[in-house]
Amino acid sequence: MDWETIIEMTRLLNSSKHSEALDVVTNNINEMDDFSWDIFFTGLTITSEIISKDLKKHQLIRNHIRNNMSSNFRVAFRMAHYEQLVDSIS
């Protein structure tokens, strides 16, 4: 993901504009790298309430990360936690 897009995603996450940040991720999902995922999972409030509000977008992201798990331990751990939470809400 290019630097400008990462900055936009970060700005949205820091402003608690989760739905808009999810749009950035879903629109650029194939360009997400470990750095982008790390920023996303750090900035996203990962709660059932937040995920329920945009469940379809979260399911799309979950489906993508299932097939593209990170080799970075911290990012992979966050992905697994996120995946489990989205599954429990679905």
C-alpha cells in the first residue's frame, strides 16, 4: 500500500472513523503488506460492537487474511484474534 493511503487509513482510524478506514482497506486489500496490517490492527478498536456495525466489510477482510496470513508474529497474532472475533459474530 502506498504511503499516502497508509496515512489516510491511519488518520481515519485515529479519528474513530472505522467504517471509512474499512473502505480504505477493502479497496486496497491486495496491496496490504505487514506494515499496513500492523497499522490497521493497532488503530482498529477490535470489539464485537465495532465489528458488528460493519460486519460485511469485516468478513471480506477476514476471508482475505485467511489466505494471506502474515509471517510476522505480531501481525499474525492480531490477524488470528481478529479472525476469531469476526467468526464469533458471524
